[in-house]
Amino acid sequence: RKEVEQDPGPFNVPEGATVAFNCTYSNSASQSFFWYRQDCRKEPKLLMSVYSSGNEDGRFTAQLNRASQYISLLIRDSKLSDSATYLCVGYGQNFVFGPGTRLSVLP
Amino acid sequence: DTGVSQNPRHKITKRGQNVTFRCDPISEHNRLYWYRQTLGQGPEFLTYFQNEAQLEKSRLLSDRFSAERPKGSFSTLEIQRTEQGDSAMYLCASSFPPRTGRTYNEQFFGPGTRLTVL
């Protein structure tokens, strides 16, 4: 079993839709969590950190449930420019990336 | 451009050849990481440096792989006797030292070197 697992995707949604990504992690020693965004043939870029209290950045909301070892990312009012692969990342001794979930926002 | 740079951007080699990749981190970033990414997967951690010291190596990093950061600035990743399974994108990332109370800081990735082993 992989240390960080994500919805397999791809997700194809219309513009304006709300989309939720799920992620689970198996290493209870992981301390911190992040969501990265990776455009096709580009490098990953940090989207946001994830806190137990939940955090919001504009249309993006991230949640962490340590008891369930579960992380989520919600994108509201999705835009064409949100099309990318979303990577869930845990940090313990080093950064562990999930396989990513690809999102395509359609006009 | 003051971001992380990697060279070459693409490398095609024949099985059995040695290849070397270079990463130039953002200046003043003392941490430097190497990752490998294959199609449909997230980046897999290979190794990381704090200044010139290599502090951790993944079990993925076989004895054919070696990384150096001799002066604590740029780093090289060498793969000896390449195999077709080594074909992947090799990503480098760098970060500032961790802030007080933390053990990490935000990583910034370079564009990667795409290796194809024929």
C-alpha cells in the first residue's frame, strides 16, 4: 500500500462546478500536509498547506482529519485555468507525494 | 530568472551509458532535493542535502545513483550503467532553512530533466 493515496481520477467537470479531492495517508508519523498543483509537463507548485483547523484560500478549501488520516481539497466555482493534476503531499522525515488526481474543467 | 534551473532539460541515452544532471538551486536556499517522477505518478523522493551534507537517501536510490553538492550550491545527480527503467523526469527542488519550530520549508521545483533510456 502506498503511503499517500488519492482518488484515481480523472475528474471532468463543467466550469463553475464544485469539485472535491480526497487523499489518505498511512504514516501516522506524518506531521504536515500540502496540496501541490502540477500543470501538464511542468513542475509541481505549492497550492496550499493543510491545517487541522481547515484553511481557505479564495475558492480553495483544505481540510485535515488526523484521526481518520484523511485530507481533502475543495475547489468552488471551478475555472478552465484550474485544469491540472493535484498532488497530495505528506511530510514526516521527507516529503511523500501521492500519485495525483487530474482535473479537467470543461467550457 | 532566479528560480531553480536544471540542465539538460532532455537527455536521450543508450542503455549502459552514464548520465549526469545538474541542478542550480535558488541562491541562499540551503536545502536541495532530488526526486524522480514517472508518468501518472507523483514525484518520488530520492535524496536531499543541507548545504553540502547529504542527509538522507531513499532506498529507491540504488548504488548506480550518486548525488553530490560539493560546495553547497549546485548539485549533480549521476546515474551509472543506465537501464530502461531509469527513464523518468528527474526533478530538483530547493528551500530555505526551516523556520523556528518547523523541520521543513516550502520547496520550489525546477523544470526537471527528462531522461529517456533506449
